[in-house]
Amino acid sequence: MQLSKTALSALGVLTMTLASASLASAQDIKACLITKTDSNPFFVKMKEGATAKAGELGISLSTFAGKIDGDVESQVAGVETCIADGAKGILITPSDPAALTPVIEKAKASGALVIALDTPFEPADIAHATFATDNFKAGELIGQWIKARLGDDAANAKIALLDLSAAEVSVDYLRDQGFMTGFGIDTKNPTDIGDEDDPRIVGHDVTSGNEEGGRQAMENLLQKDPGVNVVYTINEPAAAGAYEALKAVGLEGQATIVSVDGGCPGVQNVKDGVIGATSQQYPLLMASLGIEAIKKYAEDGTIPEPSPGLDFFNTGVNLVTAEPVDGVPSISVEEGLERCWG
């Protein structure tokens, strides 16, 4: 049967109308990304991943960030704006999960899907889902690596720990306690930083996750004990600052620095010998998966499921080092550079 020109024309209009409706439906999905800062390469890459995936899926994305790590007020204001704008989903790396909980509950009540990226809420189900590195495992890997590398000398190590902030948010204590567990230190309360009594620990200081903070924290701990020979850092910007502080007093060859992130500058620092080993995480994957989850939620109400046995979806972690040790899985610097970000 042949269709008349009139029928064909009507069919064409209908097809165009349906296509336009489908496109409009996708474009009507609003999403938000709220990061701790917009200067740390980790969050820059996260923003790139979310922006690219939102563009691919036709989702309208708004982005917000704190002025510094710990700027809760800016993050709260960002969530409030997203609620008012009718966002269907909010991706957030919470600077202070406890302080943000009330506004997150408000966002959920508005009908928005809330996904924590990188830093879990406490408990994790404050958000609908969490896409993150296994931060404890990330710390544990670098603790195991440096312990194995030191061998018998691990018994006499002098350890400086450069943490994030006095707020002791989950990403901070998980990496810190993971490192100490990997090194073989009794961590006492697993959510409390600094309550351990191992004599090998010189002390803890906070860095705000940036280079200047790492430099100052390292200087402070060297004043306590200039014999520091192991330096744990919350992330690679803090590690870069710690190295500069050690170098300024001629101690860069005395202490081995370990860290977490896996950004391209950090992995290059592993290659150059500034950092001994780092645990690489994958922020672009976290963000792109988050945007996909928001689209799925908008379409049929699906809420993401955590990885088996965990209360979050594990986006993976790999130890990167130029000096692999037996019993601790790692990838090469070359592979780390292929998979790095920033």
C-alpha cells in the first residue's frame, strides 16, 4: 500500500515532533556537580568528566565549588541553588559530610537523586549512592608498600602524617587509617586521627589538601623531629609541598613520601623520585558514572546499587610505583601515566 503525499507529510511531521519531544525530554534533565574546590586537579578532572558526559547525554549541567577545601557554606549555597532550579540529580564531593547532611536531606525531599563522589557521607545512606575510590584500600596499599620497602628498618621508622583538616572527614581518616593499617600500626578508633600511641609516629598535621599546606605541615613536623624518614600525605599537592620543605633543609634524600591521587603531576613525581608510590584513583569515571545515573533516575527512578559487600560503588584504585615490592600489587609508572589525569 502506498501512502498519499498528504499522509507522508503528516508522518514526517509526526516523526519530527517525536524526535523533538525526545530531545526536549533529555534537555529538560537538570543536574549539578558540586566539588570541594575548582583548583585541585582531581576536581578539575571530575568537572571535565561530568561536563563531557552531560553534553553527550543532552543533560543541562550546572557546576559549583568551594573556595577552599572545607568551604561548607559555598557547598550549601550550591545545593540550595540546585534545589531551587529543579535539578533532577546532584553530584557532590562533601567538604564536611556532617555539616552538609541537613541540606542533602532537603535535596532528597525535593525529588533529586543525590550521589556523593569520592567522599562518603556518614552514614553512607545520607546520599542515595556513593561513587568513590576505596579510600581505606588506597591508604593501605601505600602503607604496605613503604613497610615492605623498609624491611627490617620499618621497626625504627619515624613517620610524619600530613592529613587533610581538623574536621576529620571520612576521606581523611580512611586514607590515614588505611596507611597505618598497611604499615602495621594499631589505629585504635578507626574514625579518629591521632589517637594511636605507636612511638614511630612523629605526629600529624593538616594541609587543606594543597601544596602550601603540605609545605607548612612538613616544616612543623620536622621541628618536632628532623629524623623523619617516612611521610604519608593525604594527596599529591600536599606531597609536593612536603617535598619542597624537605628539600629546603637538605632532607629530601632521607624521607620517602607516599600519597594518594594518581594525577599526571603526581605520577610524574613518582617517575622523578619525588614520591615513592601513590595510589591512583579515577575521578573522571566517578563523575561520568554519576551523570549516567542521574539520566537513568530521571527516566525510570532507578537508584544505583553499591558494589558487592560495600556501601559504595567502587571505582577502583591502583598502586603506582617505579619500585614494586613482593606481595603488594602495583602498576608501572608508564601505565600510571597512561591512566593519569590533570
